[in-house]
Amino acid sequence: MKGTSEFLVEIDDLHFSYNRLNGRNVLNGIDLKIPRGKVVAILGVSGAGKSTLLRQIGGQLRPQRGRVRVNDKIVHQMNAAELYAMRRQMGLMFQAGGLFSDISVFENVAFPMRELTDMPEEVIYDLVLMKLHAVGLRGAAELMPNALSGGMARRVALARAIALDPMLAMYDEPFAGLDPISLNQIAELIRSLNDSLGVTSIIVTYDMSESLKVVDYAYFLHHGKVVAAGTPEEIYASDNPFVHQFVNSEPDGPVAFHAEAVAYPKDLGI
């Protein structure tokens, strides 16, 4: 059932740590909202907490403090049946695609349909070909994943993520390792499928230049906090030092190259 709020995902003061003893939160007071029907990017360097945030939205992880609300329901207050029902309305494109290597392209896309619905095989057949056609790979239906290029594998993963027309599609580093042509294809597919299916999309990535071409809004994470947010136009015009460093790929700025540590000479015993 569609919720009443204009935002599909609402996150308030979210805190989370994988190891409470080390005193370092991966998420350290996150506040953000994802409007229905929009494409939103979560940007940041590796280790900023982007993928962890997706796991909070999907209910794989529970916050130590704060709240994650999806479709007007608080995720960590759901029982198992409610959580599974919510996940059936979500599609996830994993890092590196995550295709099952021992079944064909067709079977990969059919998998969620067979697992989560009672649709007859003839309907599944038509739907799988429809999804593969949408990503330009209907002719590759019988291929095995090891016969695909990197860009083709990502497109199959994209078809599987939207196989059941989810209310929310999440893409975890969808551009990593792709050549410029494949990267542009995936970005345009995410945008066009979002608009044609009427879903809401979250793109988690460190690829700022490509994602800002297709998103409606972007959040920047650093050290578990939202340090900047805005439309693509606002991001490019921002004088925020974090955004400026990220946009211009500068080595010096608020994002340090070296991990926090004691002085190098002291570590060497000098």
C-alpha cells in the first residue's frame, strides 16, 4: 500500500557502529529524505558509510540510535513478516552485479519472480524478456554470466533489480569498473527505468560526474555524516570545501589521503 508522505524514505539522527567498543560510528547522525519518484545519489569516498546506509533501509542492520522510515513505517520496529513484505517491494543491484554464476541470464532475472510470486511460467517468460529488452539484452537471454562483458553483466543485474517493478530500487556502486560507454549506458538506464516504471531510486556511488547527470538530488557523506546536499546545479555551484574537493578531484582538502594515525616517525620508533 502506498504511504501518505511525499517521502518514501526518511532517516532521522541515524547512528550505527559495527563495533561499539572502538567508539567509532560508521553512521554518526544521518538525516536525509528520499522523495517518491525521484532518483537520489548518496555520494562519498569508500568507507563513508554509503552501503551501510542501504542495509539500514533494507532492515539488514538495526540502528543504535535514530530512525529509518520507509513508506511511512519504521523499519526496525517491523516484525519478520512485515520486513519480508517490505523487501518484496524493493530491488537491489549489488556491487559487481552479484549474478548467480551457474544459471543463465534468463534464469537470473526470473529468480525473484519464481521465489516471491505465484505467477505461471508463461507469464514469467514474457516478463523476463520484457525486462531484458528494456536493458537491451533480450538476445543474451540464454548466455551464462561468464560469457558477458562487465557492462552487460551490470545491465542484467539491473534487469533483475527491477524484475518485480519495486517501489524502491537501490543501486550499490553501479558504475564501478565500467568503461565510459558502459557507464553512461547504465546511468541512462537507471534514469529512464525510474521514470517509465514510476519507482524511486537510490544510487550509492563515488562516481560524482556520471551520477549528477541523471539524479534529481544528491547527498554527500563523510565520516558518517551528511556534509552537503543539493540538486546537481547546487552541487556544482557549492563553495562547501568537501564538495569542492570531490567535484574537482583535488588531493588536498577535508578528505585526507592517509588514514588517521600517530605521527609516522613515532610509528617507526624514531
